[in-house]
Amino acid sequence: MTDPLSAYEDFRRGSDLLANRDFHQAAVALERAKRLEPDKGSIREALGRAYLSSRSYSKAAEEFQAAVDLAPTDHYAHFGLGRALERLGDRERAQFHYKLARCFGSTLV
């Protein structure tokens, strides 16, 4: 049985580290949270942000894809996936996710 409180604590710590631009340490905390709660889109999205900011684009795409799979109308997850794919050179798929981000109400793109 997992401890949701521990996952939440790791998520909060990772989010705080993201806000302080400590992307590598944020990824460490968020990876712990993901191991405890792999089906939480908020954790996967935050981990995607940490990886994107630390230029780990393949890992970022993987996490944003998981967030999109968990919540198909999450506009920020689509936006993040688009950014990661663009950095990986897959402009066609990136544009698709940017369009979905706009469709689901984002003003990010």
C-alpha cells in the first residue's frame, strides 16, 4: 500500500524546487512521488516541467504524454508535450499538441 501523504509531500517539495528553479532536485522529488502515485496527472505534468527545464526533452515528452493520457483535455500537458517534441525536432507532432492546447482553452500558445 502506498502512502498518499508521502507522495503529496514529495510533490509539494518538487513543486517548491521547480519554483526556485532547482530543476534537477525537483525531478528527484517528483520521481519519488511518481513511484508512489504513478496515475496522478499533476505529478506527471510537474515532472515533465522539471525535465523540460533541465533540457531532458525525451523524458519530458514521456511525462507530458503520460499526463495527456491521464487527462486528455489538460491544455498545459498538451502544451508541454508540444514544447518537448519541438525540442526533439518533431515539429509536426508538436504543432498537433499546440493546437490541442489552444482547443482546450489555453492561451499559452
